[in-house]
Amino acid sequence: MTDQKISWDDFMKVGLHFGTIVRAEEFKEARKPAYKLWVDFGPEIGVKQSSSQITKKYNLDELIGRQVLCVINFPVKQVGPFMSEFLTTGVDDAEGNVILVSPDHKVPNGARLL
């Protein structure tokens, strides 16, 4: 935990948006087990792709249609042969496995966390 305080303006610089996973596949070339995800962030942002190390808690089939919270304004990052355009947010469970951050009710794709 950090004691460093940030301003509201600092927080608003982080593009935290919800989207729906519309496609998911195994990322066979990844060094650590991962999936390739395509997430629809609505008409203003569109569909973006990213890789995510969530294979221990999630099967490919259960990811389609799931809404997730993502950071969409990081620079694009090359992950092996794949370009990652956003960061899917998650938290570690007691065993260190990533649990996705999702809304408990459906929200519009592209909705910003406030």
C-alpha cells in the first residue's frame, strides 16, 4: 500500500473503461500461459486486443460475453508476436491467481469508471 496521494486530475488521466470480451483464444507463443482477448469498448473506442495471464481461473468459453474493467490509454505494447492495446484489470486471490475486475450488473461498453 502506498501513502502517496494523487489528485482527482491524476486519477482522471487513467482511462478505466468497461468492455465486453467478444473473442478469446489461447496465446500459444506466450512465455507464461495467457489468452489473447478482444474487447468491445463501444462505438467511440471500438474493439481492442490484449493478452492476459488469466488461464488458471478462466476457461476460454466462459470469457465470451464477460464484461471487464480495462486501462485503455497505456501505450501499445509488443508481447511476443502480438500487440497488446490495453490492460485488463484484476486482483490476486489468496493463491496468487488473477481474478478479473467486472461489474456486478451490465454496463454500457465504453463506460468509464468514476
